[in-house]
Amino acid sequence: MREGIHPKFKQVIFLDASVGFSFLSASTRSSSELMEWEDGQTYPVIRVDSSSASHPFYTGRQKHTETGGRVDKFNQRLSAQKERKNAHQ
């Protein structure tokens, strides 16, 4: 590996301010905003829009819309055409 071309990993706090959830992880990103973690040390803070604590997929608040697949849509069109054809006879 060439020296000096890889970014440095450091510990940062990812903060989802919408629900107050945070976790400590390694990242190449940094920030000028600092926050003290549970271990008493201070780390840079990266604010995120959503996390597993707020994303609808993980919280179970996601709306599932049941839409038919291509085959179902084709069968619906086919049956509608047959009904129209039988109605004209």
C-alpha cells in the first residue's frame, strides 16, 4: 500500500437530533462540533437526518401499500377487455 493516500479513521459521535439518539463509531468524517461521550472523552459530532431510532422502516411506522405486480395488472387489463368485448356482443 502507498503511504499517505488513505484517510484516517477516528472515533466520532453520530447524532440523530430528531429523537435524541446517538452512537459512537469510527469514521473518516470530522466536525468542529464536539460532545462528551459516556466514557468521559470528547469526540466530534456528525449530525444525521435519520437513524435506526427514527427511520420508519426500523420503527415499524412504514406504510405498506399493496400494489399488484406486472402479472396482476396484465390480468386486470385482460379481464376488462374481455368484459367489454362480451358487453358488445
